[in-house]
Amino acid sequence: MNKKQNQISRVKILTALFTAYGQGDDGNRIAVYAKAFDGMPIEILDAACQKCLYEKTFLPAVAEILQAAQNLVEESQETRQKSWGEALAEIEARMHDYYLTESSVYTGDLEFSTKEITDTVKAIGWRNLCFCAAKDYPTVRAQTRRIYEDLTKRKRDSAVNMLVMGQKRLVELGDHMKLLY
């Protein structure tokens, strides 16, 4: 498909979405939405709009459609972010496995199911997690949660940035910004 055909397909998909919510004659908003999703593959946009039709009571905002698209892609690629509860359970299970004596704690490269969990554990420190005093554990747990949430937010932001700017353009702009500093 060429760019013109992509744009026509995009407008058709969004017009169907708007029509389903009784706003099919709002050409200006459809054009804004079409521009917002200019870099998104047509198949993903179509699936995200279908998902929104099933889940949303009112016409979804651009951000809601984007979130639906991200969820669909993560689910299809099995890269869904784990919730904090899932991440904590995985960390604590690993801690329990290694929590025998200080000398038996594994200090090499720990690999968890997602990069964000691994990076969180590295940021806090494996020994710090395993051997913090019981009275300090709620604080360490809160700090761990904050780091994990920041890392997952950064990953989501990065995905949105790539959609908006494209990777090559982001690298070019980043290089340009380095020159300014």
C-alpha cells in the first residue's frame, strides 16, 4: 500500500469508529485522529479501534486508541508489562530461593522475566533486597515499586515517542540536541 492508500484506509477505519459513536460527520476530528495515527500500521489501528468499540462507552480519545494498540501489540508479542504485584511476586520468589545465608546469595547476573524487573533489582541491589532488616522492608518495597513503575513508564513513553517521531528521526534529533549542550 502506498501512502495515499494508507491515509484513505486510516480515514475509513476512523470514520467507522466515529460513526459507531454517532459522530461520523465530524470530519475535522477524524482528520486530526488520522494525522495522529499516521505512523501506525493499518492492521494495528483497525484492531485497536475494534477493541475500543467493545470496551469504551464514549468515543475514545487518541490516547485511549494508542493504549489499546500498545496492549494488543504487547499481548501478541508476549511482551506485556507485568503488574507490580506480578513483578513483586517474582522478585520475592527468587529471594526466597536464595535466602539461605549471605554466602549463598547469588551475586552474578540475575535474569527475570522482563528487562524492567531485572533493571529494578539491579537498581536496588540484590543483596539489599535479600538482607534488608524486617523493619526496613516496607520502605525498600516501596522504593522498588517506584523504580519499577518509572522503568515501565519509560518503556511506554519510548514506544509512543517511536510512533510519533520514528526511531531514525529521534536519533537525529538526539544527536542535534547533544550539540546544543
